[in-house]
Amino acid sequence: MFQRYTFRKVIITYFGLVGKIDSNSKFSHFTDLNRCAGTETLKELTRGNYKHVRHMYNADKLYSGGVKFEAVENKLSLDVRFENGCLKIPCLLIEDRTEMELRNVIALEQCHYPNEDYVCNYINFLKHLIDTDKDVDLLVEKGIIKNWIGQHSLVAEMVNKLNVGIITCGSCYYDIAAQVNTHYTNRYQRSKAILKRVYFGNLWIGTASVAAVLLLLMTLIQTVASIIQVMQNTHNN
């Protein structure tokens, strides 16, 4: 016997969203489905009186201050986490149609989901992370962004343009942004990151640093031994 498929199930199967869309989730059209696939990853989230993210350091500055970055292999996810000094962000594929698709979802949220504008929150969060092509360089290196449109500066330009005109009631990423900023401004964390980058940036620099420390210790030991020997000779005489 042939298995019966509803139009809903055919669409979900065609777009590879089986298991990613809840059976009770409702969507009106393809753009709504696209949004739903992302918001489904935020099931633990409850809508509250979120605050606006007024400031967050960009990715390159955060990395230089000791914040680690890790890609999460789920291109549809909006689930960003900050754990043990590591900012875990879903992998984002940037291709020719990405800007168009995101603009459609943004417009949908602004008109029909003003109190559940999670994709707009996500775009705003990315805007704070990505200021220049140096930030994109880092995120591409960490596997968080897959750039299929060419120069990294184009990605930075696209993200910043997407955020123009967005009106939100606060951001579900406010707490994460606050934690990231606090980690960056921690002097101990920044000093540790600078020490690691300057003296242990790669194998050769690390080896040279260890060798220099060992040489310094050996010189110090030899100096102390010489002083002790001179003092003993003076005492004996």
C-alpha cells in the first residue's frame, strides 16, 4: 500500500526538515517555514522583558581578549551559547540568496511576529560580532561562517546592511552579550590570552619561549651556585 503524505509533510521532507519542525508548529508559507526551522531550536526560550543589546565587542577584539569561538554544525539553528569562555555559534552559510532569504524573514517578523522577533535578534547579534572583514576572517577560520560569495568584506557589508531599520522589543541574546563583555573586560582573562598569543602563538614561538625560560632558570641557578661557592670560600679563609 502507498503511504499517504499530506502537503505539509511533502514540503517538510523536500526541504530536509524532518525531525526539525515540531508536528504542532504552524506556518503559512515558505518564508514562515524558513523562520520556523530556526526558532524551533530555541524551544527552551521563554519570551520575557528582554533588554536591548546596546554594545558588544566585535569578534576579532573578543578573540584577542581570550574569548574562544566554536562552530555548531546546524545551519538552521539560532541557538547561541557562551560556556566556559567559549562562544558557540551555529554554522552560517553565506551564498547568493542568503541576503534575500533573511530579508524576507526579517520583514515577516517585523510585521507578524513583533514580540517573537528571534531572527531579527540573531541578525542584530551578528552585527555586533561582525564589524569589518577581519571579524569575518576569524569566523570563517573557526568554521562559523562559510563564505560562498567571495570577499570577506562583502559578508561584513551584508550583515551590517541587514540590521538597518530593524525595530525590536529587546534581544533574547542580551544575557549572552553581557557575559561575553564581562569575560572580555576581565583583566586576568585578557592577560592570559595575550601571554598565550605572544609567547605560545605556534609551535616554534612556544618552543623558543620554553627554551628562553629554561636558559634563564639555568643562568639563575648557576649564578646562585657561584655566589654560594664564593661565600663558602670566604668563610673558609
